[in-house]
Amino acid sequence: MGNRVILHAGAPKTGTTSLQFFFRDQEQMLAEQNIRYLPRWVRERDIHPIHKAVLQVRRGELRSKAIRQGRDILEEEFEQHPGQTLLISNESIFGEPFYEGETGFFPQADANMAAVAEMLAPFKVQLCLTVRETGSLLASYYGQAVRKGSFSSFDDFCSVHKKSSPSWLDFLTKAEGYFGTINGTTYSDFRANPSKACAALFGGNIVLPWENLGGRYNKNRSAGGNALAAMRWINGRLDASHDSGEVQKRRQAQRKTRDKIFTMLEYIPGGQAVALDHEVVIKFNQQYEHELVKIMGHFSA
């Protein structure tokens, strides 16, 4: 058997951050199963070099060079830790499901999957993926867009998607083409029964006390409507204070604001974060439910 990689590719907003924190706490137990976790804990700047290579691949920055660098990083890991399986957890490795002002569901997935598959070509890869209702995923991504600098209303954010029909089926079909079988679960199952969901997600290849997930491992805070309104106001002022050519300066200012101010604003109580009865959210969720049986059919039993 060749060198093995367990690739946990999110998806975004499906509990990936909680799992990453949990993996780091369970490194000893993972090591006893000959599994080496390559951390991605952004808030504490604990990021393995493989994730930096992946980020370069996603951005299209010298993609061929980044693919070679990523492969070399993994080859070195296997040389230093022979017989170990490498665990990579990166929820954005195939891109984001939604981008503000753009239509499409995971619009960058095909190019990113091709690049990641090329990077991992020398290794035996098991892809692991959690899916979520596309409507609630869109709503969750609105909160993330605001944290990253958007000052749009939720209705404006949804406007480009009114005629869209995002489907996990196309995404999963592409993923199978690049990586073969997929181990998977749903976000609703993950929240309801982490032990059962993680057993399906990792196909029994990782055995951990999944029942301990939750509590302090729930790292992402959902901001309420009042908090998001305050963030949007600040974002609007930041945008107005920078000329159109000062993109980099604005990004730096936004990053500092997010790290130092928005983390406090998240505690502002009150207000509905998003309208879950918005027509686009309802339509997306209904399509997800209609396709759920076919979606689950893409996952290894």
C-alpha cells in the first residue's frame, strides 16, 4: 500500500473548525493509530506549510510551482514519519460555495479539484466530506461575507442567486472523478449525532471519542442581526475612506477590524441574523431535500 492521505475537505460551515480543534487535542490518540494531523488552526497561527501551498493553488499563484511544493512537503512528511497516514483538514481546499456578486455553487471547484488531485497524485487519497442544506449554507455565508468586509443587505446578497439552482450532485460527481470514492455525512446528522456522523465521515479510519465534540469545540460564533448591522456600518465607512486604487490598504484595515473589533461585536445581543424565510433560502433548501437521497448515494456505504 502506498503513502495514505485522509483529505477532509469540509465543506465550509459544516463543523470543520470544531473538528480541526478536536484533532489537535487528540494528536496522541491519532498517533497511536499511525495518523499524523497537519494542523490548520488559523486563529492561533498554527498552520502547517501544506495549507499555505493549498492557498497558493486556490489563488492561482504560480499554480504549477505550488503543486510541486505541496507534493514535496508531503513527501518530506512521509520520509520523516514512515508508515504514518497524513490527515489534512481544510474546508476551503476546493474554494468557497458562494462569492458575493457571483452566481454558481463552488464556481472554482473544478479547477481546484484538478490542482489538488495533481498535487496528491503520488498518494492513496481518501476524500471525506460533509454536506449541508444549500439555503442555510447561503445564509451562513452572508455572515462570513460581512465579517470579511461586505456592507450589503441579505436581500442584496441573495439577489444574484434568485435564478440559481445550486446542487451538491454536480460537485460530488466532479469530486468522484478526481478522487474516487467519498466518505460523507450531512451537517444535520453531525449536529444530531457526532459519533455516528464521524464514523461515516471517516469510514472507520479514525477512531476518536467523537461524543466529546461540542461545548468548547464549537468555535464559530453566530452573530445576530444587531451585530451584523454594526459590522456592515463599519465596513461601509472603511470602504468610503479608501480610494478605489487602495485595495491592499483596505484589505489590511478590514483584516485588523475583523480580528480586533468584530470578535467583540459578535457578542451584541438581539436581531435576526438573516431571514431564513427568504425566498432564495427556502428554494435552495427545498432543492437540497429533493436531492438528498441521490446526494447520499455518492457516499461510500
